Amino acid sequence: MENLFLNNKEKITSLSFFNNNINNLLSNLKIDFYRLDIFEISNLFGKNDIKQIKPEDFIFIAKNFNNSIPLFIDIPISLLYSDTISDLINFYNETNATGLSIDIKYSETNIVKQLKFENIPVIGYSNNSNIKFDKIKDYSLEFQSQGGNAIIFENFNDSIIESLKSFLMISVISDNFCKNDGIYGKISDIIGLSDKNKRMLNFNELFIETIKDFNFQCKKK
């Protein structure tokens, strides 16, 4: 598992886990790992606050994961404040996950270290570009020191990503094609289900046009 995150010549390719049907379509592509992304789940469930996402929501999606590609699952916010690590370990065991992913702003806790002690791989993520650089640097170094395997940065500009990569020994993955160790993409952004990314496939527009055509053909009969 450790080799997955080494800084090899070939960049890491990672995607959010959407469902098994999409995974099957991608079976011939080289995807290094999937991530069950709390922000994507929140959007798909129509919830504005990620704190509303419960552990059962993750388990419902992840327990049917049927792919040999590693799957990392974002830790539900409620489990970050559990009195013991056992609740988090039980959550992990109820899924088909390879490992867990945690917002690196929680790196100041001992969660990462405790999970690594239990031989559970951990990756980090951060998608708040409003955090001051010195703060994100501190979070990143703390996460690395506790044994984290890699960090996904979203919504940061290229210069910040390159600066972070310059002092981190673990793999730096981001949502843009800059000088990093790999790329991360949310399926809902890539196929145009969200308003964030219209440079690739706009599924909403394609779907609407298809329905219009279907309706037109129906009315003609």
C-alpha cells in the first residue's frame, strides 16, 4: 500500500467514488485510488452542511464497493469528536475501504497517529483556499509527522501547491494539472453535475437536450 504514494515518474490518478456503474466503465483505465468525498456526498444528498452527513450515509454507499482499486473514505465529522478511536475503527470495518481520509486541519489531534497504529492507511485533504499559507503548511507538516500517506489539495492556486510540494516528503495531489505528484477529480465536476467545472462533459446540458429530443420524437408520432 505504501508504494501507491511514492513519488514515481508517473503521476497518481485519483477520482471520487460515485457508484459502481461508473467504476465499471473506467475499469480499463489506470486509476490509482478512489476517494469517497464528503463534499460530493453532501451535494448529492442536497445537504448544505457536511456535518449533516452521518456515518451511515458513507456505509450505505461504500459497503457495495466491488472494485480492486483502493478506496479511501472521508471521516464523518461526528466521528472526529468521539471519545474513543474505537467508533472510528468500527466505522472503517463496516465499509470496504482500504483506508480513511481526513481534513488536515484536524491533524493537531492524535487521530492520524492512532489510525496508523491500527495499520489503517490515511490520506489527508484540504479544500479551503482561504486558509493562510503558514497555517496550511503547519497542518500539512503535522499530518506528515503523524504518518499520513498523501494530501489532496483542492481550490489552491498552482504557486501554493508547488510551495507545499517543495517541503513535503509525502505525495502532493491536487485538482489541477500543476507541478504535483498527481491529480484528483470529482466525478460530479468532471461530468458537469456541479457548476464548478464546465470545461469537460456537461452532463446536465446533454441530459436536457436528450430529453428534449425524446419529447420531440414522441410528439411527432
